[in-house]
Amino acid sequence: MMPELRAALQQHFGHQDFREGQRAVVERMLVGQSTLAVMPTGGGKSLTYQLPAVLLDGVALVISPLIALMQDQMRAAQTHGLRAACLTSAEDNRAEVIRRLQAGALDLLYVAPERAAREDFAALLASVKICLFAIDEAHCVSEWGHDFRPDYRCLRPLLDAHPAPVLALTATADNYTREDILTHFALPPDGMLLSDFDRPNIHYAIRQRRHWQAQVADVLREQRGAGIIYAPTRRQVEQVAQALQNCGRRILAYHAGMGAEQRQASQRAFYASSNAVMVATIAFGMGVDKGDVRFIIHLGLPRSIEAYYQETGRAGRDGAPALALMLWSAKERKASRARIAQASGPRAGVDRLRWAAMERLIGTWGCRRAHLRRYFGEVPPLTCGNCDNCAQARWLVAVVEWAMGLGRKLTRKA
């Protein structure tokens, strides 16, 4: 099968070979086996349903949580010659899209989970041949996940009404979230495919936040490309963006309290610039597809290691070196400990375990990357050479070796 698949990959997408993990997912889709694919940000998840959509009879229905993300993916698919369309509230050609869908003239149809769960949409699809369902950002189905969206839990009736395989896709899911995805979408346990979580080009650094403006200014001097600064609240976003206005870089702001036109203008300006800095809450994140982001700064504690991994994964998608810097404060850590200690209910135990993992990541003297990869179930090397702790260890080794060499010289002279 592989020679034919590789030829199809080259013909439709111009790639000489698959990235890690892609081939196995594509092969399962082609033989109708439902799958959970956990692949890193920038790992080429969209190809795992786009290529089968070209090769199979019928339309691939892609369920995605953000209109802007769907539109970006639709345009990217169209550049490769795929017959792709969106059916969202933002489209003014819905009647034409429905006509093409019913005529079998689409390879890909992108819809939001809210629409996919509606009875009228299910009725529309009753006479349509579906070759596969692709559920993007599948961790949104899980109450254990960091980005739970209830509409994802209403998709089962639509999926059960068609014999097509289901492909659940996510870049970040720990064991709890993976099990929830498998259970809710009735995916076979042996259908879970995990790609390597390592992003070797990202340098992870974690420091206590002392004089944040000076700390951020250092990054802006050293990292000349585009970057994202995450602040915990809308108010802090506006304060940070204002404080950085005279730093010599274009500073943009983004949070859910801004008008839709303001947010879209900020997003367009960020995508168009090679060195703009976006100051944002986590409302700016899912679906960010800008390859040349050179740094991510957290001016506060991420909600979990899952969230941290996904947010930092927006840096360096082009494979070039990138920085992920977290600046934490003792006050925030104390408040988080108190909140977790007072938590009750079925999630409390898991929340405590997740917070303990975040505390270990912050406090470890060992390799940050190794800690992240162990959290997601991998068995990594003890050191990576590309985090602050590994760099510090190399510096200490160099100092010790220099001192030992100097000592030997002095001993010989004596």
C-alpha cells in the first residue's frame, strides 16, 4: 500500500514522505478503523483526514471548534486542489455549499460542533455518503481536559447514524483525557496512536517573576521574530500591552472582552507581521497557525501541563529555534495551592495530581523537557540540552572542568 500512498501524497500535497505518525493514521482511515491520534502541534494532523478524503468515496466531515480555524484549513485544502467548504454562520454561500454537498461535489466539509449536533443537520446528512468523521481538538469532549466544550458531548447520535470511521485528533491529552475521548466516541483502545511529544527546537525556561518588564524586554531584544505573551486576565492583557508600547516592536492585544472586529484586526496584523508581539489571554490560541512564532511568554501559571504544552507548542512550528518562557510568582503559586487544597467533587483528586505535576515542573532541577514527556507517558533521556536547567548544568560542568584543569596546572608547577 505504501508506494501508492506515497505517490498520492506527492501528487496531491507535494510531500515526498509522511511525517512521523501520519502514515499509520491514514492507513487506518482507508480501511475504516476508528482512531484517536495524539500528535504534536505542527505535526500535520490535517493531512491525516485530507488525504483519505481524496482517496475515498464520499465527503469527509470535519468538526472543528473555531470558525477562523475552519476557514484557514478550508483555504489550505483548496490550494491543494481539494473540493472543500465550510458550513458556518459566517458563510454567505450556505445554499451553494448544501447543493454541492448533496450533489457529491465536496471532498471536505467543515462544521462547528454546535451545528453538527443539531437535528436538522443530521437530517441533511441522511442521504449523504460520509467517508469519515474527523473531530479536531477532540480533547474538548473531556471534562478532564483543559478546554472542555459541552457541544462535543452531543455528537454521538450523528456519528452513530453513519457507518463511517471516526478520527479524533488532538495535540495534547494526558491519560485521563485520552480515556475520556476513547470512551465518549466509542473508539477501540487499540486504535489510539501516540506520536512523539518532543518539540526539540523549543527551549523551555521557567523563572520567578521579579521585574517582569525587564525580563520581557530581555526576550524582545534577544528574540527578533514574532511572539505571544499570555497574561492571566483581560485587565492584565491591556496593562501589559500598554506598558510595552514603547519597546520598539508592534504590540497587539487580544481577549474575549474585545469586539469581534478588534480581535480579527489584531489577529490579521499578527499573521501579517514577522516581528509583532501579541499580548493575549488564552482566548487567543486554539487554531493559531503561524509558523514563525519565535517565543511564547507566560506571565502567569498555566492551568495545567496539558495547557502549557499546547500553548508553548504554538512557537517554532517552522522547526527553527524558539523560546518558551514561564514567569511565575510566589503569590500565584500560593493561591493555586489553596484553591486545589479546597477543591471537592469527582475532579478534585485528578486536579491535585495535575497541580502536583505543574509544581514539579516549576521546581525541578532536572530537565524540563524530560519532565513534560514523562507526564505524557514517554520514557525520555534524562537530559535534552535545550532547556534552562540543562544549559545551567552544562555551564557548571564547564566551570568544574576548567577548575580541575587549573588545579592540575598549579599542581604540576608546584
